[in-house]
Amino acid sequence: MFCWGNNEFGQLGTGSHPSEPFPIINTFAFPSQIIKIKCGGNHSMALLSDGSVYCWGDNQYGQLGIGNNENQFIPKKVQLSNILQICCGYSHSMVITANNKLYTWGKNSSGQLGFQDEYLTSQNPKKIKISGKYELFFEKDLLHMITNWPSSFKWT
């Protein structure tokens, strides 16, 4: 994985603080092949071929999903498995599992995590309860839900 640019919050995942003006290789030893990378405001996430997810960078709102709000300068594994799709908002993250379950975490100041504003942040992945028949997918970093209702639903 090549990375470059601002690294103030560790969003390059290189283990160090300096920004990188030119592409460098991130030497983190992921346990399997990266198949998708997404970037939020100042955090990054990778989906691996084994269905695991790693996040790094800014974690002010828990957007890395690792149970704390400390910035991470190297990738950290999110405690979920069988992930098929990933998505980053500016300060939140979402995944869809192989059994079509949606998990969200990070900043929830406007309900972007899909649950009531009782919590302004979630540092751990939270399963979102959706009733009825539905199919979830991400496209252009928007979450879409197709239901048996007269119309579809989406949010970011």
C-alpha cells in the first residue's frame, strides 16, 4: 500500500508522525491481502480478503471502532468478522457483514450512525436493527437500503 500526504493523526498508518510529500510504502504486515481501502476525514480503513477490517488515524470520536478515542498511527483490527463492504464518513465508519448486518461507529451528532442521538459517539461497532426484508449496499460512500417498502432509503 502506497500512502502520502498529511499524517497529523496517523491517517497514513506508517507508525510515525511526519507528513509524507511523496508516495511511500506502508510496511504494516496485514494478515491477508487488502481488497478495499476507504478514507474518512482523517482516518482510513482497509477490508482484507479474509473478511477482517483494520482502521487507523484520527479517533477523536471513536471512528476507528477499537473501543477508545486514541489516534492510531498503525492499523488496528476492528473486532468484527465476515465483512463484505466498508464505508467511511467524515468522522464515522460503517460495515456490512456477509449475513447482511449493518454495524456503525464514530460520531453520531446528526444521527449518521443510524440510531437515536442518545449517544453522540460510539467507540465500538454497534449493530443497527433493521426490520423487514432489506438489502444493504454502499455506493459512492452512501449507504443504500432496499426494502419491501414503496421507496428505498439511504443515508451517509
